[in-house]
Amino acid sequence: MDEYDVFMDNITRRLTLEALQTYAKSADQSNRQFIVITPHEVSAVTTGPSVKVISMPEPQRMSAHGLQQQTLN
């Protein structure tokens, strides 16, 4: 699921993450993989042997050199 939680508040986001974890860990889902992409904090996810959180590093923001995008006066 890609950014399913973008417009959710923190409480709803936590509840849906808990529901997703419960569903994904159920016996009838044991041979499936669930991938959730979110720009939000995922500290509510309980990691373990079958649950992993992979986070992208923060982007490096450097000042540009040479020609740069400009705006008109």
C-alpha cells in the first residue's frame, strides 16, 4: 500500500497500523508479504522475525553550484 495514511490523524494511523499487523500476522496470511510505504513515523510498528521496518535515509540537501534555477523579478 502506498501512502494509505497520508490524510489520517495520528490516532487513526496507529490503529490502522495495528490492524494491518494483526491481519498480516494471521495464520492464513503466513505466505504473503505486505509492503507499506508511508512518509509518516512508524514507531507504532512492533518489529520481530516476520516484521521489518526499512527507512530511507534523510535526503542530503546541499546548495547547488553553477547554473541554478532562477525566478523572474
